[in-house]
Amino acid sequence: MTDERRRIKLKPFAPPSWTPAAVRMNNLLLNKTQPFAFFLSETKAFRLQIFPTEPDTPAVLPIGLTLGIGDTTAGLWLSDWPLLDQIRSFIPEGMLARLPENLGIALAENALDPLITRIENGLGSKIKIQSLSADKNSKVYTLPLSFELLEGRRDAPQQEQMTLIRGLLMVEERLYPLIQERLRFWPSDTEAHWESLEANLFLEIGTATVSVQEVNSFEASDIILLDESGFRSEGLIRLRLNTLLYCGAQLIAEPNRQITITTDWNIMSDNDQKQSVQQINQLPVQLSFDLGQKTLSFNEVKQLRPGYVIDLTQSLPEVVQIRAQNKLIGTGELVDISGRIGVRILSLFGNRSKAG
């Protein structure tokens, strides 16, 4: 081993430590970053934004408070005091740290009462200041929530009319259900790029379950008999998003070429055969047969409900796509076999039928 290799020190990888509750809080706040505006009076307006924060993010804000929220304890850190003009009317500048803590808490609560009352109404829980300091290493409150509070004052000099206050709130895990419930009323974020992304929906007319051995013996011009699906008699199909998710639909090919959704989204059931499979050639393979596909935006896919109508702007192709596990393996054409739907193979794995 060379000297260079001896100098290399290997350290075990230590990923960030996230509790399940911290993960839920992070994911919840990621979709709630739109600002929320409110007024406390004709001259005082606020805009509040909340953000997710990693659990181990250190608090580097100068003002710390310990709060009681309902029967839980929380730590709050602020870059500056809100309602500073009212605080100074109760407590002269620089005097808060010199006062007995009980007196300082009482004066601070009186000065901040309009804001505390507004937050209590929104949260649905009482808030009390317990201490004019907070423990950054507390094991009691562990769920973080960052925020920015923009305070506007019409009656202040122009350079003082806007104040941005940054904050970090750490709450107990048992407060999460309340926060989750109250944030239902907070506007959710929408990502515009998702609305323009597109997904292919396959128009499945039926399926057939065959063995690997049978698939290997298929040749072009062979006919596969489909399971009963209602397509021939009523135009019933599956609108399939992927191998697992589909909704029921009815196809009206003429004269309007439309698809009407008939069911909600469903998860495809596991149709594995119950008997033991002795050889790999006996493994079942489900083939699906699609009349075509329709491209929709994700926004349109989210709106699909029973009764929703999809307009097919192009006529349906005469060639049926044969898929296994959602992978295209061949093509075919529809045939009628004594009143049942079948598909005659035109091509399979790149090999085409030589028949006319």
C-alpha cells in the first residue's frame, strides 16, 4: 500500500436523521409556500410565508422564546420583534432583558396581543409565552417550520414602512395532526410545468392470459381469442395509464369518436394462477390488446371522473397493438370468432405475417 493510500481515511456515511413525523411535516410544507396576507388594523398589514426546514438546521436568530401551544411546548426564534412600535410603547428600548422574566413576559404578551389572537384563531389553539429564551438543543420540540413575516406600516416613515422578520418554530411531534388539519385551509402550491406534461393512455379492448411456452410458439397469422370484455357488444374498454392503473370507459367510435369514463381509477388485480408452476414455460403472461392511445396532459388526467368525455380527434387505427407488461411486442387485426373478439397476429417481435 502506498503512502497516499495510507493517508486516506474512510468514514461511514451518515445520512441526515429524519423521523417519520419530520418527513410528513417537510412534505406538507413543501406545498404550502404561497404567501398568506392579513390585516391587524387599517394601518398594519402582514404577509406570512412558511417553508420546510431540515430537522438539524441550527437556529442563528437573536430572539428566542419558549411558547405553550395548547398543552404542548414549542421553541420560537426571530430575527426581529413584530409590532416593534407597540412593544416599545410597553417596554423602553433595551429594558426587556433587565426586567424580571415574569414581568417581561406579561408586557410582551400585552404588546403582541393582536398578533397572538390572530394566530390563535387561525391555529385553533391557545398560545402563551412561557420564557423569553429557548433551548436550541431541546429534545421536547423537534419538528421545524421556517417562516418569513413581512410587516407593513402605513403610518411609519417611508424607510420603515416594511419590515421582514425571519423565524424558526420548533414544535412537538404530537402537534403535527393539528398543523396538518389547519393547513388544509392554506392555499396549496401548483407547479405549472406539471400541467403541461403529457401522459399516454392506452385504449385496451381486452386481455388474454397465455403461457410463456405459447408465446414462444406464436407465429404471424395465428389468432388469439380475447377474454370476454364487453367491447364487442357495448364498446367497453379500459383506459390504461400503466400496468397497474386504469379506469373503465365506453368507446363510441361513430359518429363522434368519443370516450366516456364510466368508473373511477382502479388498481389492476393480481391474476397470478393459484396452482404451482413447475416449469418456467408454464408461467402465465397477460397480453393486452389496444386499439390505440390518447395523449393527455397530467392536468387532464387528474380531472378524469365517471361521466368525463374524451374527444378522439383522429379516427381509430385498424391495427391492434399487442402488449406484454405494457411493452409493445406485436400488432394484429380484429376478427370475429363465432360472436367473440379475436386478434389475428400481423407481426410479433419484429416478424411480419407473410399471408396476404
